[in-house]
Amino acid sequence: MNATTGTMAHEVLISVVIPVYRAELMITELVNKISSELQTISDKYEIILVEDGGPDNSWLKIKELCAADQRIKGIKLSRNFGQHNAISAGLTCSKGEWVVVSDCDFQDNPENIPKLYNEALKGYDIVFARRSYRTDGLLKRLSSKFFYKVFSYLTDSNYDESIANFGIYNRKAINAVLSMKEPFKFFALATQWVGFNSTTLIIAHGVRKNGKSTYTLSKLFNLAFMVILTYSQKPLILTVKTGIFISLMSLAFVIYNIVRWYMGKIVVLGYSSLIASIWLIGGMIIFILGILGLYLGKAFEGIKNRPVYIVDSAINVIS
């Protein structure tokens, strides 16, 4: 592609990447709907379905869809690697000049894909879908809001919680995301980090067609930890500040006890100061070691350089 004008035609105009998990009852309807919407733009499209080691028969449905249309491409991962690693697998195989990333539960309404594309044609490299109102349950909305508030504080940013993975991205933005070497890429944040000319398009958040979200509270908690450790060093800075604060408080406590000793109010010498020192300093040491251990663990994961996903089989995918 011409890096300046971006006018060189691609064999595939639009790629749609969909991580699939427990979507056996939805996937056929979803693909048919997306195909119908893409036909209004061009017949040069591909839909990449990445089956992320789910326990149902989603892969059988994907194989049927791939057999019926060569533009439908299926990738089966060897086990469950998580939504964002599944997205990376799909992005790596995508060929389109434009790439749409969508969930498999109809909450990212396929009818918005032409709207995103038309907005991108106004000169944007990235168009983020901004949800006007989330249809998720109260617990998920509250936990998400809390996470992004904490994340924004820890990264000194102002992240918009109404933006998720759904959007359309120019090939150069996708290549930039794929060039990031960290073992865990949180797609929504990675696409904002790489920059480029971007905008948002307000859309309605769809209602899940079947079942409930597979993101349990524990999974959301683990994801939050992974994202914060990957994208922020502020917890380390906070431990230093906390250490300074406790040191100052301990010094004040020592001075206080010296004054009380001179006033004859301390009967058992050294007891209170000893207990206070043990509790304060011991707790601080454990806390700091825990934070350092988490970051060392992330560094260890990076040093091992293991693949973030393993492909079991693929259909209609050309390397």
C-alpha cells in the first residue's frame, strides 16, 4: 500500500475478526448477518472466526460455514488462550485493507459495520465504536467502571470505558499493534496506544442473543491485573511513596514515645515501639515484595518468549 495516500487496492477490502467462545447457537446467524452487511460495501471481504478452545460445538459450525463460502475462514486454537490472544491470532491471518474486530454475541451489532466504514472513509485510520449505553448486567457495568477508573489513575490517562474492541482499523494500525512485542496485548488499549488519526462513532450496544457472558468476576479481576501490570508502572511508584509515608509515620511515632518516656508514662520500655515497628515495617516489606514479584513474574513470562496462542487447525487460511 502507498504509505502516503493508501490508494493501492487490496485483494481483500475488509476483514472481520471474531473470537468465538461458546457461540454454537449464534455463530451461523451472526456470520450470515455480517456477510449481508459487508455485501453492501464490497464482495471483497473475509470473515475470520477464531475458536478459542470452547467446550461446545462451535468449531463444527465454523467448519460448515467455511465449506459453504471460501471467504469464511476458521482458526481453531489448541486450548483456551483468552479473548485478546484469539483476536491476535485472527489479526495475524487477516489480509484486508480495513479490519473490523467484533464479539460473537451480537452485542457488537453487524448493522454498524457499514457506518464504521463510511466514517473511516472521511480520512480516519481508526474509528472506535463508542457505546451509548451498555446492556450488560449491573455487576459487570459497575466492575468495568471501577476497573477503568483505577486503570486511568494508574496510567495517568483518561480511558473511555464506553470503547471496547469493536471498531474499524486501517491495515497500518493493525500492523503497528501486531508489532508490539509484549506477551499480552489488550486490544482496546493497544489500538489507542499506537496513535494514528482516529475518531469515535456513537452506536447502540446490542443485546446478547444467547446465554450469558463468560467473563466471570474472577476472570475480570485476573484480566484487570494483567492489563495494569502490562501497561502501568505506577504501582511501583506508589510503593515507594507508601514506604516514605510509613517511614515518616514511624519516625513520628518514635519521637512521640521518646517524649512519653521523658514524661514517665511508659512503664514497659521498648514494648510499644517494638510492636509498632514490626507490624508497620513487616507489612510494608510484604506489600512491596508482592508488587515486585508480580512485575518480575511478567518479565519472566516475556523472557520465556512462548507463543501467545497455538493454532490447532485452520480452514481457508492462506499464510
